[in-house]
Amino acid sequence: MSVKETSGDARRQVVAVAAGLVLVLGAFVLRIYRIDSQSLWPDEVYSLVLSHWSIGQTWTQIVNDHVPLYTLLLGEWRPLVGTSAFSLRFFSAIFSTLSVPLTLILARRFLRPSAAYVAAMLVAISPFQVYYAQEVVMYSLLGALALLSSWLLLRWAARPGLGVVILQSVLYGAMAYTHYAGLFVLATHVAIVVVSWLCGWFQPRDLTGGLPVEAPVFSRRWVWTWLGGMLLFLPWVATHVHAMASNVAGGTSRTVIDLLALTFTDLSFGNAIAAHLDAGIPFEAAVLQRLAWASLLLPAFCILAIVPRRRGGRWRISWDHLVALLHAVIPFAVLLVLVQFTRDFVSRYGFPATFWFPIAAVAGLWYLRPVLRWLGVALLVVYCAWGGLLYFQHPGFARLDFRDAVAYIVQHRRPGDAVIVTAPYVASTFDYYVGPAAGELPRTPLPATVPMNVRQTQQALSKLDDSSQRLWLLRWQDYYSDPHRVIANWLGAHAIHERTLNFPGDLAVELWLTRPPVRATLPPDTTTTSAEIGHTMHLAGLASRRSLDGPLVVTFYWRLSAPLTDDYTVFVHLVDQSGRRVAQADAPPYEGQYSTTRWPVGPIVQDVHRISLPTCLPPGRYRLDVGFYVLKTMRRLGSPGDDTFHLSVVVPPMPANPLAHTLLWRLPPALRLDPKLPPSIQVGCPASLPETKGT
């Protein structure tokens, strides 16, 4: 070899190493970008809880759908870095970043160097991979182990030494102890080896219809690795067989087509869609259909990889491309079969296969002409970038916001408050975020068990009612923990609902009063007044604020000089300076749970009303017209001309929208997928506001 050729090879190696480092660095930056911007959700906090357990406790007490390896490793990581969201999620980000060079190494065994780098790039920017790189769960670890295991299988296909056999057995066992989906990797490897043996048996007999697959010969030593991995996992199976059986009980109501559509949408676009659906937030059918059709690009490119090509006068299928496609397809094929008689399918259970879809897709694209090839690559990159924008910038796709929900409770707590958490498995998440205020906010997970013991739950509610002034209800997944609404019905019958605030992820905070809203004095932040109507109803003061989700919350402090014999509805009209009514809220006090006939004479009665404001109502000073009327007769309290309080109130501006200048919000509304956003994150205002009709 000449000096010039040697120098050229050295330059190519330097360029290859530099390109690989850029890919790994880019993947790492993407995985730690805003890694702690979203709240930890219960599955992540449960991983933290398990990390404090001993091996014996983990082995005997872990719940059905978990296995212990990830949490044991997290238990060694946690004392070194702490328990912040950044520290805990960084553990997953490390393994997810390692998966990128492992993907590149594997892809270079199947593809040309340029194609291998494109496949690794697609893994690096995949919003699906980034999503799980930023979760305190086991999937990133499982993916790295799976890639390493496949590399061993393909690197020493025909001649695995004893060390390789032992290491592969350990990897199979480690994957099974990380997640049950690790067994799908073993099944994939078994299938690849068996297909190789069959190809070797059929090809000499020319029974392949003229489409030979040039498969290498796999050593039979791999059988020992399979047996070794299963032997390592056998102690867990022997002690948890009943739990494993109950874990797969049940079936799915989704069709195979629906499952495939969700899977390809997830893998191409990111997990935001599935997370959105899991949270119970519906999508328009047309939106999901468009995404499903667009995501078909990925499987279409993958299928191109095994289209027969004519070589040497015969039609042939590339064995390397077939292996890549088998890695991608077999885990999901097994899941599609299992889901017909087991629990619901979710795409993350096929996580080890998700690295192979880009490899197979790029293999298919490289059969096309250069213009079509790079057009296909651009489409996949744009699709990933679109999903990444939604993941990082769209509040509608955020994880459960326990952080802000608990912070709201802590900020507005009072002495004598207690908290009900509507599921035992969410209590640890509340504990994580409540921090030093835990001593002032005793929490009770209700129901204590799932399924619910109704009598036990009602007794616990009665005790809380007797010992607390107010009850905060942190409500999530009560359709599962309280399907018959036992808690909600009990509170509706025994307490007074004051407010509800919704947070991302179908999470809600409710405040219930266990005592009548009566007080002896006005709070310090109240504007005092001396107005009255009918010589009966006196307004001692009012306070107003703008809620986090947009409405104007006005608290009135009434005092009666004589009892009322009718149940009145309160009308609250917001009027601008021109006398035009721009918003209103007509409702009986506390939704009718504390009617005016129950109000005492003398003490101050607190009454809260929420006024939904037009999205673009300008801030400033407005007039509140407030009064009382009997709904059946529309008769007002007080005489004509003396039946309305005219009050001055300031409407504060909405908080500055942090998303107004982001790239996502520069896209057309259709590409943002969810135009029905809370007022606090809407952008743009109509030229004029319509007249608001009302009583």
C-alpha cells in the first residue's frame, strides 16, 4: 500500500471517529436538554422508592410488573448524586446515549458507512428515545443491554468462545431482570439462528423459489447461552410465577390495525401521542389518522430492505437486511399475539426493537436512487424533529404535573388542612414533592387498597371530616382506584366544594370544606366595603385574583342582618368602561351545597366565584355588577334600583406566554395538533370581543 493510500485511510478513520463523537455528543446534549423541566410522575417516583429497598425486600415485595435489576443499580447511583429529578433521570440518559454508538457499531456491520451514520443519527434524534432517556425507568438500560447482546451474537456468530458464551448468558439474564421484554430479545436471537439453519438446509435443495438468502452458519453453542440466560432467570420465575400469571391477565379492545398504527406513530413521531392517550386526553380521529398515515413511511422503508435484488443472474435477499428487520419485527409480532389474550399492548414493551427500525429503514432507502434516498432521509428527520418539538415545547404533551399540583396545595394550605390522594400508588409522589411542609399537611391515600374496601374508605373519610377544617383532594386515575365514585359521592354529601384546578396529565386538585365557610373577621388581603341591598344582605369585603388557568376568582364576604327564606343564585357580571358586559358567572353559592337559607345571621360568610374571561380581554379596571335572584321566578333580592352591588375590580394581565416565541408556535395550528389550549398558553387575539349575553 502506498503512502498516499495509507494517508487517505488515516484521514477517513479520523473523519469517522470525529463523526461518531459528534453523534454521541449531540445525542447526549439532546437527552439532558430540559431533562428536569417536567415533573416526576408516579412510575418514576416508584423507581426511587424501590431504590431504597434491600435485595431481599425488593425480591419479595416488588409489584407484579417490575423486576429488580434497574432499581438495584439506581440504589447504588442515588447516594452518589442525590434525588433531584436531574440526578435521577441522568442515570437513564447515560444508557440512552451509549445506545447511539452501539447502534452505529451494529449498523456498520449491515450498511455502508454513510448509511450507518444516518441510522445512528435517526436514533440520536428520535423523540421516542429521548422521551425514555428522560424518565427514571428501566427502558434505556434495557436498550443498551439488548444492543450489546445483539453485537455479541453477530460478531461471533460461528465461533463464540467460552467467554462470549458466559457473557451472553449473563446479558440474557440481566435483560430479563431489567424488564420482561428482555425475553423478546432472546426470542429474536433464537429466531435469527433458526432462520439461518433453515436457509442453510433449504438453499442447496433450491427450494426457495429462486430467492436464496446467503445466511452465515451460526454455532450451536448459542443454545447454551439461551439455556444459561433462562437458568439465571429461573429463581425469579420460581418465586413469582403467580404474580407473573396475574400480570398478563386480561385482553385488549383494540384491533391489530389500531395497535400497528399507534406503534408506528410512536416509533416515528415519539411517545407524546401514546402518553397523551394514556392520560385520558382524546385526540380528534382525523389528527390520529393523519399521523398514522404519515408514520407508514418507516415500515415502508423497512420493507424495501428485503425486496429481492438481482445479483449474479439470480434474485437474492440480503441476509444482513433480513437480520435487521427480524430484530425490529419479532418483538412487536410477539406482542401483537400476546395482546389478544393478555393485558393492553404498549409500544414501549418492544423497546429493544426500536433501534432496529432506523437501521432497516436506512437499508431500504439505500436501494433507491440518491434523490429519492435523501428525500426519504429528510422526511424521517423532519418527522422526528416535529415530534421532538411537541415533546419539548407543547404543554399538552407534558407528563403529569405533580410538582406544580403539590406546590399549589402547599402554597394555599392553612392550619387544619389534610390531603386525600386518590390512589395508594400516588402517595409517594406527593411525599416527594411536599418536602418540609409534610408535617403541616397530613396525607391519606384513599382507597387504601385497590380494589376498594368501600366501608373502610367511608370510615376514613368520616375521621378526616371530623379532624380537618379543609380537605385537599389530589385526584388522578380515580376511574381505576374509585370506579364507582365512592369518594366523590361521599364528599358531595358531607362537604362543600370550593374549587378545582386542573393540571397536565388529567391531574386535578380539589378543595373541599368540612365546615361551613363562616369566619369572624376579614382576612388581611380583603378590600373592605359597606354596601348593602334590601337592608338584609351586606357586603363586608371582597378579594380578587387571577387563577393559574385563566379565570378571575372573586371572593365575597357577606353578612346577613336577617335570615333568608329563599335559596338565591348569585349573578356576577364583569362590565367594561363602555358599559358592555364582557363576562359573567351566575351560580348558587358553592354550587348549591351551602344555600343561602343555611347562612347564619351575624358572622361573615365567604363565597367564591370563578369568572371565565375572554381569551384576549385586556387587563385593567372593570366594574362588577353583583346581586341575588331566585332562579324559578327571576325575582331579585332588594327593590328595583337597589338590587345590585356596583363594585370596582382590577383584572390583572395573564402571565407572559413563554411559548409565544418558540419554534413550535411559529408552525400552523394544524401542525401543533391541539389547538384547544388553556388561555394561559394561547397566542393571538381577535380584533374585537363579542357581546356576552346573560341574566
